[in-house]
Amino acid sequence: MELKSIVNWLNRALPHNCLLCHQSADALLCHTCKGDLPLYDLPAEQFDLLRNPGIAKHLPAMQVERLCCLSPYQWPFDMWLSGLKFKRHQLPANVLTALFAEQLREHPQLPEVIVPVPLHYRRYLLRHFNQSLLLATALSRIIGVPVASDYLSRQRATAAQTHLSGAQRRRNLKKAFTLHRPLPHSHIALLDDVITTGSTLAELVKTLQSHQPDLRIELWAFAISLKQ
């Protein structure tokens, strides 16, 4: 029996408790809790949340194909993503990637590769993992789009951005990323765990397009915060 078949069989055969209500369930989320999640309806938004003025007005102008995001940054997504980022909780990562893959099923044309937002090596040494790469790899296994993580790097150890304003984040990130060699692709997805002001992705888009102006870029994230 293939590994994927074994995993699927175990998921069906072994009892679960819902991650949210902790009641017995046949998956990591019970039907009721899954139905209550504050998910964006990507098919209804034509797989581009930048068409939504309430979202687009909070983000810098970027020449990208589309923005695909799973949910607003609120409970339980804030809990799951912070648990992954700071405590490396794996089960929420499995839920997040399964939910995102489900939303992407009707995507009109999936990108050729997923490019996770790079982490500076000093921060990597502190955390021992890059949450964006972890999520990209898990999502890749489900949707079959490979990960390309060795083309971009973060060359400057920028200050933590949690308490910075949008303008401060943009200054903080200026020339923070390096493209080591051109991507041998025409259509990619830049993946981050959470979009707050969009400054990180905007700087990455600028870096990529300065070398490959015709590159088609989608922005993918698991949650978006609409803070100014």
C-alpha cells in the first residue's frame, strides 16, 4: 500500500478530537466547527481578493496576478498561526494547508511553483524553521505544485515588524531581499503565513520584477490582517 493511501486510511480509522471543540470527530475539525470558520470565498471573489476594495485599500499597489488568502487574521487562525510560528504546533499547520488546498481546487490556473517568503539565517537559527516554507511544503504535497525555496534570500536581518507602522515596515524592508538567479518559470505564487501591511510581499514583488518584469506573480497567504 502506498504511503498516501496508508495515511488516508489511518485518518479514517483512528479516532480524532476536533481541534476547536474537542469533541469526537472523524477529522481534525468537526463538521460544525469547520462550517463556522471565517473563510474567504475565493471562487466567489474570482480567486483575487484584490478585487475587494475593503482589502485592496489596506495593501500597497503591486502588479500581481491575484491575491488568494484563506481567512481574516482572527480566531482561530491567529491562534493556529502563532502556535505554528512560535511553538511549532504541527496539527494546525495540517488543518491550514488542507483548508487552503480545498479553496484552491477550482483555481483557474495554478502557478508552476510556490515560493515561500525567505527568513534571514539569524532568525532561522533562533527558530530552527521557516514557517512559510513549512506551510508551502505541506500545501505542495496536497496540490502537487512544487516548492522553489532557493532562489530568494533575505540579505538583511531586518528589525521585527510586529509593532511597526506600514511606513516603518517599508523602510525596514528596503533592499532586504536578493534574487540569486532568475526563476525558470513564468508563473509563481509567493507564499507568506500572514499578510499585515503587505510590505514584505511588495518588496519581494519589486525584487523579482526588477529582474524578471514579465513574471506572473500571485500572492498566497493563510490569513490577512486589515490593520492600517
